[in-house]
Amino acid sequence: MNIDNGNLYTEILPNLYISGTLDEDVIQRGKSSHALSQPSVFDSVVSLYGLANPIGYYVREQRFGIADAEINDESKPEIRALAEWLHSEWKLGKVVAGKCQAGLNRSSLVVALVLLKEGYSATDAIDLIREKRSKYALFNTHFVDFIHDVYDLEVTSHKLAV
């Protein structure tokens, strides 16, 4: 799918996107019913930017605002659950996106976790996102460490199960 979006969205793998938020598309500015009812290119979205407006009607959206900073321990299970949900939506053939403010860190975090579920290593997931989205994606080292921690935990638990 090709989307002319002015770099707001980037397709990482077919139907798996990273998205940012337009400056004017925040809750302080509101969103008209007309704007909410406009078709979206996405079927399912995980929004991690708490100030973003809802995507709109007819889109399944999970929202969990987090700071682009160190991840507190209480948020880690929720972020992983959101990535699992997004992965399951994607595997059903839906067009999905991780969304945040700039489309560099929080959205890349959730999409990297989706890629781990798909069998990518942490390093390969991060490299793919940086290649497709921006070399500046995942510059938050706390997020990169979390991606590696999740990968290490998944690999370790898989080896123990075998």
C-alpha cells in the first residue's frame, strides 16, 4: 500500500506502519464530527501519545499514553499487551499502526515489539525501523533497552520450553 502522507506514516512491512501526529491533531484543538468520520487508512491503531486526538470512527484504537522517557515498571506489561494486540490484528490481515507524536520513539517501540512477535531479533527489528522510518527512530535508549530485554526474555523462555 502506497500512502502519500508527507512522512506522517511509514510502512515497515506490508500493512504494518509507524505513524506520527500532526501538530494540529491534538485534543486541545478538538476534532470535528466531520473529521472523525473521514475514512482512515488504518483498521487498528495503538496510540501512545496521550494528547493525540482519536483516529476516528470505524478504527479499532487502543490508547495508552506514555512519556518519551524511561519506562516505569508498571507500564511494561501494558505496552507488551498492546504490541500483542497489534500483532494479532495485523496477522488477521488488517492495516495497523503504532502512533505517537513524532513517529520516532513510542510508535517505533510498539512496532518493534510486533516485529519480535513476528520472529525478528531485537537488533534486526530496530535496524529495519531505522532503515524504513528514520535513522533517528528509537533514539530513546530506554526503549531500545526494553526491546532487547523483551527479546532476551522471549528467547530464554522459548529455550526453556523446548
